[in-house]
Amino acid sequence: MRLLTGAALAATLCVGACRPTHERANGSVAQSNPGALDSAATPARLWVFYGGETDPFCLLLRNDSSGVFYGGFLNYNPVHWSYDSVHHRLDLVLSQLSPSDYSVLRDNLARGYFMALDTASGTLSYSLDPDAPAINLFNWVLVPPKSLKDWQLPSAREGCPILDTPGGA
């Protein structure tokens, strides 16, 4: 993937998706119309790894900015998250990261699997492609349920029981 300068990246991401925003005291950006839920304004709330070399699992992002893993990575619960809709930046704060976790995450950052790592807070920052969102977490790629293929769903449901709840798939 070609790296863009900050201005080029902002312009590219903003085409057709920019909305008026206001900045909060902590520097995060909030929508001026919080009721508008579209792919540019909010990230998918359920992220699924359908399985393969390991068992399937998923991550649910709750409305209160907390999150929870199901089926795997349970030791990182609770998760906290925030989203900048202008830059399509999803920040995940993982609990209880070990020194070996940080080693893997630093390697993943160097490989470009996400855009930033704050080791003081355990925050991973992702630049989400609104047309093909994905989260690479410790080399496992999670996608929204709508991105799963039909053949992936049975396996995904094994590790992600919430996938079968209303609004899950």
C-alpha cells in the first residue's frame, strides 16, 4: 500500500464523506449530527475472524465506547474504543498487554497492519477503508459480518455467538 502524505490522505478520505464536526476538549472529533449512522460516520460494531489456523472469534464495539471479545482474546477484555469519522480512524485500547504482545504489535506496526501504537495506553490506531474495512489484530484479520462469504459464516458462528443476534449479521 502506498503511503500518502497527511494532506493527501485527508483529502482522499474526505471526498464525499466529510461532515461538519466540532472538536472536543480532549482533541477528539465528534459528529455534529450524532444520529446519522453510515459507514463513514461510525465503524462496524461487530468485527469477526471466521477461523482458519485458529478458532473463530469476534469483537463487539458497544455504543458506550466499550467493547468485548467473544471466542478468543478474552484476556484483553474489556476493550475501549473511539472513532474519528473525518479520518476514518478507529482507536482500540486493549487491556493487559504483555511484553510479548507489544513485541508482536511493534512488528505489526512496522509491517503497516495499523497506523499507530501507543504503548503507554495500549492503543492501536487503524485507518479504516470505508469500502473494505478490516482490522488486523495480532495477525488475525477481522471484518464486519457483511464482508463474510457464505461459506465463512458457519465457522464464524461457532466462535461468535453474537453473530446470530438481531443486528449481528
